[in-house]
Amino acid sequence: MNRLFLRFFALVMLSISVATIAIYVSITIFFGDPLEEVAQQQASGQILLLTEYVDQAGQNEWLTRLNKIREITRARMDLIPMQPVLAKLNQTRRAQLMRGEVVIDVASKSFYRRVDLKGERYVGSDEEVIHAQNLPIDVAPVLKTEALRYIIVALCLLIPIAVWSSSHWRGLQALEKVADEFGAGHLKVRAYTKERDSIHPLAQRMNQMAARIESLLDAQKNLLHSVSHELRTPIARLEFALELLRNAAKNPQLEPRMQAMEADISELNALVSELLDLGKLDQDASLNGSEFDIADSLSSCVASLQHVLDVHAVKTDFSVDLGAYCGDQRLLKRAISNLLRNAAKYATARIWLRASRNADGSLEIMLEDDGPGIPAEERERIFEAFFRLDRSRDRNTGGFGLGLAIAKKAIAAHGGQIVVQEGQYGGARFVISLPVLQHLAPVNSSNSVLTN
């Protein structure tokens, strides 16, 4: 906002400056240079002596009267050849000099004037000019007056504009704050303005949009939560019925099919559990915060997934200054576990897990594998729910597409972020940045169902 106001201020000042220059140029073109007119008025005494006293002298007294003026005035009047003077004058001033007019040179505080148009004063007088120097010409007061006029005009324009735009500025700042909070996930925030405010219609449209988005998201969350809960009952019935069928049939030929059905039911049950986890992360709750050792928590994540990671070599590298972190331990362990499971699906042989502290005290966790990697155009979409890369459409390797979505929400609940990069060995590298949490404020998170 400050930058916008400064740009507007600079534009107004530039417009006033351009207008001032345009006025000066226009007056000069049509009426002559006003500074030359001021200089001519200031040198009017010397000009009057020259035209009314020296020019009125006869042929034999002309030079005598000119010498007398030299004695009584501080101005220096010299007779110089006309051709060098013509060479340094522009066409307009050259014409004025040839007509016998006084040509003022404001910068050097002097003027030029032809001695004689017809050569009657003395021999060669039509080829010489009078160069009067050290004239009492001082246009500084005029320039100061114009500068003062410029400042007064600028203030008279800028002060009303500043007063008028200040309300817009404050209103836009309020809208910017609301937009930032809404983008951060506080969906109930609204912009409150008065009806007489110029941005009131914009604020109303913004509030309507926010209410619509909140309503759609709430409907989506409620539908997802309700469907997930409703699915648990028929899944439990299917498990019970399948167990009864196995006990009643006792047919070895049906056993493979029953095992396949049990696997499908288990998969469906896992999907429902993850849907519930994802839904609870979207609900407003508070972090179950505590201080815990980072290195121990990361090591326990690796140890608890040995049945998944046993075919891969997992190399850990934790800096000695990791220490403790204040956060939701179960929630962060769930995020790391999901990333480890994802790495185990695509790694060829090795997985790296590193953790270190930054200079500002924030925590950085990096997990990398030597798998095929993730295309750059899909690195943002992999955190969307139910999104799976083309090579992982098979659920035997691709899962449900919810693990990374849960991991991102868990990291965001702590005010951190997770990004995907290309790893050193061609695979995917997930980099987690966690800020130092001074206190645990209410955020979008839950840990009641997040178990490893």
C-alpha cells in the first residue's frame, strides 16, 4: 500500500512538473522568454542611457558620450566585431540583433546591441556591436518565486488528494488483511466497512465470495465425514458375514476367494480411516503440544516402519544441535511416516532422512529416495487428495492418494511448509521447514485419530 501511494504521489508531482514546463515553453514560443523580459527590465537603466543619451549624439560626439557612460556606471561596455557574436547566436536572436534590438544574455548578465545600422557613427560602425557586461541582472528571486508558486500549487493539489485517498488506503489495507487471513484458512473472517465508504461494494462482493467458499467447503467436509462414518457399519457387517461364511463353508476351494475378499475389505477400511483422518485435519482444533526430542522421534518413525522399509537401506543424518521441538509429536510423526511409506514405494535401493537446524532456529527435515522422481509439472498436485501419478495407478503401489495430503496438512498445522525437489540421485526430495513455535494457537489440526 505504501508503494502504491508513493507511486501515485510521484505521478502527481511529475504531472505538475510537466505542466509547469509546458506552460513555460508555450509562453516562450508565443510571447518570448519571461526571464529575458525580467532581465531587460533590470538592465533598463543601461539600455535607456544607450538609447536616449548615446544614440542621440551626433557623429562626432557618439564615442565621447559612450565613454562618459563607462565612467558613471559599473557596467562594462565594449565595442566588439559583429561576426563572432552572430556565430554564437541562434537564428531568432541573430535577426533581433540585425534589426538593432537589444539581445539579452541572462546567463552572463550582459546584452548585445548593434552600434549603427548604416555606418554613420564612425568608419566601420555597422560591423561592430556594443557588448554590455556586469549588468544588474538577477533572476534568482524570480526563480524562487516560481518555485514557491510550484510548491503551493503542489500542496494545494496533494493535500486534498492525500485526504481523499487515505480512506481508500485504509480500506484497501483492511481488505488485504482479510484476504491474507482467508487465504491462511480462517474462512470465517469478513471485511466490515461503512456504507459511505467507497470500497463498500467491493467488500460486500468479497464477503459474499468468502461465504460461498466457506459454505462449499463445509458441505464437502460434512459429506466426506458423513460418508466415511456411514461406510464403517456396512464394512463391519461384511467382515462379520465373511467370517461366518468361512466357518460355515469350510471349503478349501473357496479359501483363496475369501482371502481376496478380506483384502478388499481391509483396503476399504483403511481408505475410510484415512478419509476420517483427512477430515479431522480440516476441522478447527488445537495442537496437542509438547516438547519432544526430534532425533528420537524421527528414529522411532524409521523403526516402526521396518516391515515396509526392510528391502531398502535407510540412511539417517541428524545434526547434533537438533535438540527438542515444541509441537504435536504424534501429528509430525504421522507426516514423516507417510513420507517414508511414499519413499518406500518408489525407491530403488536407498532412502535418506536428514534433519538440521537453521540459523534462525527453525527446523529443516529432508527425505530423499533414488527412485524415478516426480515430474516438475506434477510436484504441486501430488499433495492433492486422491491424486496419484500415472505410474502409480495400481493401488498395490500407489495407495489411495491421501498420505501426502495428510502430511502437508500436518506440516501446515505447525505453520511450516513442504516442497518437492529433484534429488541428488534422480529421485524425489521432500524438504520440510518448521518454524520455531512460541505457543500453540488454535489451528486446523487434530491428532485424536492419527496413529502410526
